[in-house]
Amino acid sequence: MQILSEELSCEIDDIVSIELNICDTQPSCLGGANNEFIFSGRLDNLASSYCALRALIDSCGSPSDISSEHAIRMVALFDNEEVGSDSYQGAGAPTMFQAIRRIVGSLAQEYAGESAFERAIRQSFLVSADMAHGVHPNFSEKHEENHRPEMHKGLVIKHNANQRYATSGVTAFLFKEIAKIHNLPTQEFVVRNDMGCGSTIGPILASGVGIRTVDCGIPQLSMHSVREVCGKEDVDIAYKHFKAFYETFSSIDKKLSVDY
Ligand SMILES: [Zn+2]
């Protein structure tokens, strides 16, 4: 408390409450023989958050970029995913549901008729982006033989029959199609069937909001350690993939002509 009060130039008694996080103060850096890796704390999941936010901003760079857009582009970033998301500010809270309802309400009150909100949800698509476990050369047997995500090979599409990931055949196809059109690589992941599977906010939002969802992520090593590692190239690929998603989802979804 003494250190905190000195940092804040106040008396200890002036500190009424704290939420204190201890973190590595070394800045992130590039490394590897060709500077091909990023070494950083909290890549999981700031890397996805950064790519999503940057892609959203850049996809709306000029008014002409969105003049023909009929959909609404959003990014939603949640706290507490690592502890299960059941919190005031986590994905288990109704925040996203309410935000969509309020946006639709403010835009559609006059002319969209009844159930505009429900129809908007049906036409929506969620990219649930969280980091993926890349194959580690010393522990490659931890991965299913044909599903070993490698660094520098693009976003990992995550599948799980027990719905620990929310990806379906339809959502995986649509998301991969966007990559294909833009010449971006993707890779697919299923966990070894004799091992437990991680999860993401994908199934929470898919089931809570009722929205088509794909789970994907940048492959990395040393997830959850103080210093994590991912490929520099993959951040660029993820950014381009997300940006392409924002820019082309509406037109590609229309071509699928599935009546939701
Ligand atoms: Zn994590």
C-alpha cells in the first residue's frame, strides 16, 4: 500500500479500494533467427483483440467503404474469459445481446416492423477469436496427428463435436471461403479425442444470443505463461482475414442464399 500511495502521490487512506494486477513490465519484442516470432505477455487474448479492433477501424476507413453496407460491423471484447465468463463484464453477461437490441431499436423503430431484432440476430455472424495451441516440437504427441496447428500458417478454425467450440460446417465454410478469396491460409483443429478440450466465449454467445458462430484463433506456444510466443506473420494474416470478413461478409452471406 505504501508503494501504491507513492506511485499515486496520495495518502494510503485515500485509496478506498483496489483491483491489482501484477504483470511483466518488459515490453513485447520480436525474436528468432529472422525476427519471425513475437514474445509478449497476454498474447492470449490481446492479439485477437488488437487484430479485430484494427480490422474494424480500417474496414470503415472512408465513407465509401461502408456506403453499400447494409449490415452493422461490431467488435465485442470481454473480460474474464479465463475464469469462465460468468461475470458482470464477461461474455456470460447480457451486454452484447442488449447492445444489439438497442442498436436495432434505435435504427429500426419506424420502418422495420415487428421482430426486427430477432431477424437481425438470424442474419448475424460471430467470429469468436481466441488464441490456439500451436504444435510444440517437443510435445507433438499432444496433438491429433493431422490437426497440428503450425505457426506462420494462418488462423486455426477450431472444431469440437461436444460444442466446446461453436464452429459448424456452415460457419467454417463461410469463414474459410473469405480466406480463400483473399489468398489467406487457414488450418483446422480438433483436440485429440482422448484429451479434454478447451473452450472459448463462442459457445456462450452462440447459445445465449442464438447467433451463427465460428471459433478461430492465431496459433501460439506457452499460452498463459508470463511470456507467450506467436508468429509475426500470423498477426498480419489474422488482421487481413478479419478485415476481409468485415468487408465481404454481407455479399458472401447473400450468395449462400440460406433462408434464416
Ligand atoms: Zn486463454
